[in-house]
Amino acid sequence: MTSTNAATAPAANPKAATPAEGALLTVQDLTTYFFTRQGLVKAVDGVSFELQRGETLAIVGESGCGKSITALSLMRLVPDPPGRILDKSRIVLDGVDVMKLDESAMRKVRGNDISMIFQEPMTSLNPVMTVGDQIAEVLLLHQGMTKAEATAKAVDMLRLVKIPTPEQRVREYPHQLSGGMRQRVMIAIAVACNPKVLIADEPTTALDVTIQAQILDLIVELQKKLGTAVILITHDLGVVAEAAQRVIVMYAGRKVEEASVEDLFGASLHPYTRGLLASIPRLDLIRGAEDTSPGRLQEIPGIVPALHDLPKGCAFAPRCTYADERCKAEYPAYEEKRPGHWAACWKSEIVAGGTNG
Amino acid sequence: MAEPRAQDLPIAPAAGGASLSNGTGTGPSQSANGKASAMAAEAAPVLEVRDLKKHFPVKKGLLRKTVGHVYAVDGVSFTIGRGETVGLVGESGCGKTTVGRTLLRLVEPTSGQILLDGKDVTNLSKNEFRPYRREMQIIFQDPFSSLDPRMTAGQIVSEPLEVHGEGDRSQRRERVAELFRRVGLRPQQMDNFPHQFSGGQRQRIGIARALALNPKLIIGDEPVSALDVSIQAQVINILMDLQKELGLSYLFISHNLAVVEHISHRIAVMYLGRIVEYADKKTIFTAPRHPYTEALLSAVPVPDPRVKRKKIVLDGDVPSPVKPPSGCHFHTRCPIAVARCKEESPALVEKAPGQFAACHLR
């Protein structure tokens, strides 16, 4: 930690000075490109946001929208080549400019200040190490504990994530655990060093519904207990509504909307967000509804554009019912349309007039 | 509409697994009565499944000795009417996929009966079964691995026509073009290979292939689970449109309750190889009887932050189907279980008109 403090100085950049005050994590103009044979893939294109202490920020979008690459970029885990985080990107974590750290300093940040839970608990755990050793590993590495201390802490961590009989489970291997328990172990590893930021990339997607509810509850509970700020990456709007305070919607590598959960679900200003909300079948609507004959779902026509071949104007224009010539020619400005509610759409006032979902 | 048909639901699951049978076993006689009444009320169901079981042997050691069984499907009965969609929901490992595969005899059932249009097809030989198989088609979950990457989309869709000797080459090509239009693909795309299509388009190819032989019943095994939300809606709409136009019946297998709710008329909830509740969808969603159904419904996150709902979070994991718990399979996780649940397997009985549930207490 102390070694990284030297890197705080460059953060006195006039651009970053103000937002860095209160926010725990400030991301400015994050741009991650992949240089592939098909051409330049703009996976993340100028994404900026702030994360406050103890808050849960959700990033939603469909596959290929850049939400996972945003997460990997924050950890600086984008494979280079073919990927690269462009130099203009700034990631400031608690006063430390993460982009300016060298690899060995970065390694001290990963798992200690920022850690991550992945979607697939089976492939992200080491099959030939006991779960106890895998939890102890981060503690030995970052906290300078002795082997005995780390093992004892590993048992505590398993208890914290509510794994029954932790003394016994600590000696077991991942294949001996169920999917839900493996995800609990992943969470135990991620929070073992009490990180400032926890990135959860689709943490419940691979799990069954009843297990999903358990894991989601656990994340929310741990966050309250430990005061960790959480970035929740998901495609499931139900999970967002349940666990997050603020939401960023991404489409084709860019942020298209950002608002509080209430504003986004109540009065979204981007046609893509509206389309997403309208296209999911809702369980809560049938309860009490008189007519239960299945109606048509509202669909978003067309498909997500290829990232190496984006249209000139708004990337959503080819699928948007509101789009006109201007949308097709000019990328819409990302503006604060309502207090605390940002959107990138030329037509947001007309969209706001329509009914939501 | 569910009432007359619901009666022909045999109460067989009461018998439980071979090793666990301690139910009341009212199976065969009831189902015979039920069948007659259904015939009188309406045309016979397209599909009727009676006490279907599939136990996979677990082999161990050098001599591959059978040391146990996976009770994947353990006495499942239901019917599907013409133009009806029955949803089959449950968590991974509950046996819902095995039910689908057993119906097509992609895996052979251990016991039970499968009646297609009133004809028992359970024990037919491969050759005898072939004409019946055209009546039942399947759409798989993964649009990436279920299409042969070296065949063009057109060849994939026309393959079932060739196998069943339908028409000549030009007639088949015409039929394929028509199927392409029907599922929202352009006939010009017939000569493209699967990798040139997006996930949603690939699933449309899968649907076109399933439609090729004009089946009566399509089994959808998680057909939209691998797709993005906006594409999911497109595929669900196509399936519903096709049902309306062609009078198809669907068995819609999914873990996604919201999707099942949207597309189905009746819903069966499975837990560890057995149906625990079976009713029309409105009843299932507004007045569930079985505590598992209740917990499953309450666990689904609602995409509306204003809705504050009472969540029933179940403890623990789904037990292994190799050693299912005694009595009611659900008693280890059930919030209201009593001593009796541990010992006695509850029968699937009609608790309210058209609503069947297997629970001692509700």
C-alpha cells in the first residue's frame, strides 16, 4: 500500500481533481480497443463513471456491449495483445491513479483493493488446490500472514459466506462443492482482504433460481457488513432492481444511460433501455391480471451491430423506432437530461413522453 | 379448459421411485377413467405420459458394477392437448431435460408409457417408431453446438425432409425457402453456414428444422436460455405465432419462470425427478400450493425497484438425485416440513379443480 502512495501525486490533474474528492473510484474516458484481423474492435469506447463508497453500481447490457471488458479494464486484466487500454483512460482508485502503476504495484492492488467475482465458479477456481488454500493464498500474498493465521482466517471467511461446517469444507476441493457453494468460495476469496471495490461479473447467471437468491442476498449482506463498494455487472434487470442503487446501461461499447435505479425503471430516457424493459416477460404482472392469455412480447428488431463495423451515428439507430436522419449521421451527445439522469439520445424528450415498459 | 383434461392426469407419481415407493399407488385405474372422460370432453391429447421413469445406472470399478441409480425421472405423468403449451420448470438436475429426451426416445425410458395421439409408442422398435418421430421434434438450448458447422443453413433445414424421403431436390428447396420465410429468415441466406448467423438467427434455423416435417408437438429444451433478452423476445414471439398459425403443441422446458409463464397454458413444476405441482398458469402464479413452487416464484428477481416482495430464500442446495431424500424429496429444504414428510412420499392429488400438488400439508 505505502509503495503506491507515490502515484497519488499525478492525480492532481485539473480534470480529475474535483470528482476524485468524494468518489472512491473515478473512471474517465476508459477506452479499450482490440486490434484484431477483422479490424479495430472498440470494445469500450470512452466510458466514464464514479463509484461512491459503500454503493452498488450496476452495469447492464447484452452480450458484446463491453460490460465485462469494462470490468477487466478496471483490474487491468485485458490481454495485451490483442487488447489495449488507451493511454487517455484514467482510473483513479481512492486517490491512486491505477493506470500509472507498474505491473508489480498493480498486483498489490488486485485482490487487495479491487477484487472480482467471476461468472463461472468452476473454471475460476483451481481444481487441484483445496478451497482453504485458495483463500489462504490471497491472505499470504497481500496481508503477510503466516500459514496458520491464513488457514484460520480461511475458516472464518467460509463461515462469513455461510458455508456449513467450514472446518471440514476448508480441506475440500472445488469438485466436492455444489455450484452455489463454489460461488460462495469465490466470494470468500474476493472479500478476504477486505477490498474497497468488489466487481461482480454476472455472479448469479450460472446458478439456479433458488441459489441465485441466496448468493444475491449474501452479496448485499456482506456489502452492508464490510462497507465494500460493489460494481455489479449483469444482463438481468431483475437483479439490478433488487441489488443496485445506480445503473449504467451500455450498448455497443458506450454508455447510453445512467440513472438511479428508481429513475431508470420508472422513466428511462433511452429507447434501448425502454426496449430492454419491455422485452422481458414479467412474473409480477400476471399476479392479479385478469387476462392471462399470452400476448406478444415487445421485441427490439434486428441484432446488436458488430463492434468492428459500427454505424456512423448512434449505434442503436438501425434498431430504434425513434431514429431519424440526424441519429444515423451524428452520435448523440451524452447529457444530463434530468438531475442525476444522463442519456445519450437525440430523441430523449420524445422518448420521455412515451409510456415506460 | 383445463378441467376436463386435468382429470386424465394419472395420480401415478404417488408410487414414487422403485426404491422409495410408499405412496398410495392409485395409478392405473384412475388413469383409465380419466382417459375416457377426456375423450368425451375433447379430442384426445396429442401427448400423454404415464408414470414415466428414467433411472440411469451409476457404474463403478473395474467390472463396471452398478452401484446405484440416478433417479433422473421418477414417475412423471402429464398430458398435452392440441395447440397447448405445457411448461416444465425446475432447477438443474430436476430431470426436466431427461423428460424431453425420453419422450423422443433419445434416451430409453426405464418404465412408464408414452402415448402419442392415443397410440402407445413406448416399446416400438426404431423402425416402427420412425413415423411417430416426425410428429415430435425438438429445439435445443445451444444454437451454437446444435447446428453442424459444415452444413449450410439450407441443408440443415432440409435434412429431416431427406431422411424421411419427402419430395425431390427442388421441392425440398422450395419447402426450405418457405420455412425460412416463416421463421423470419431470408431465403437468400439458405447457402450461408451457421457461423454467419447470429445466435438468434441460429435459433430460428433450429426452429425451421423442427418445423420441416409438420410435427404436432415441439419439445423446446431451454430454447431461449442462451439468447440475449432482446433476442429472446423475438424467438418467443415466433414460437407463439407459429402455434397460432399451425396449431402446434409445445412442451416448453425451462428454468426461467418468467419465460415459462409467458408462453405456457399449463405448468408442471419438477423437483428431483417428480412433478410437485401441476396447474394452469394463472393458478400456479397466483395461488401456488406446494412450498417449493412458492419459493421458486418468490426467488425470481422482479425488474421493478418499487416492488418490495416477500422473498422465501431456501437453505442449502438441491440434493443429489443419486440419493434423493426419503419421503417427500423436498423435506430437507422445506420451511414447513413436519415429521410425516420425512417418512411418507406425498401423492400428486387434485387440491382444487385443475390444480394438482404433492404435499401433505397444503
